[in-house]
Amino acid sequence: MRGIGETMQGDQRESETGPASDLASAADLVCRTVRAIDACGMTEVDVLLSDLLCAAWPTSRAQSQ
């Protein structure tokens, strides 16, 4: 699936605005996300970690390995 402003070339996805812009956007998103997580209370962080665990390893068996 292509996002807005992206073109497919071979097996690589490149933005029409250039890789530097994509890297800056990704870095900004990571910074905003980390700040939002830091601002949360422990309960919200625990819920987020639980959700991430379930997303990465959806079965109980996988989570216990």
C-alpha cells in the first residue's frame, strides 16, 4: 500500500520529498511519542507495554517463551 506522496521503484519505497525529509519526520514522530509516554502515569505505561507485548507475540505460548 502506498502512502500519500510515495512512489514505488523496484522493491524500495521512496518519498517524493526525499529520504532526508522522511528521516526527519520519523525522528520527530519518535520524539513526540517518547515525550507522550514519559508524560503518562505508570498505569498507562503498563497498559501500553501490555498492548505492545500482545501485538508482538499474540499467543500466550509465545509470550511465555
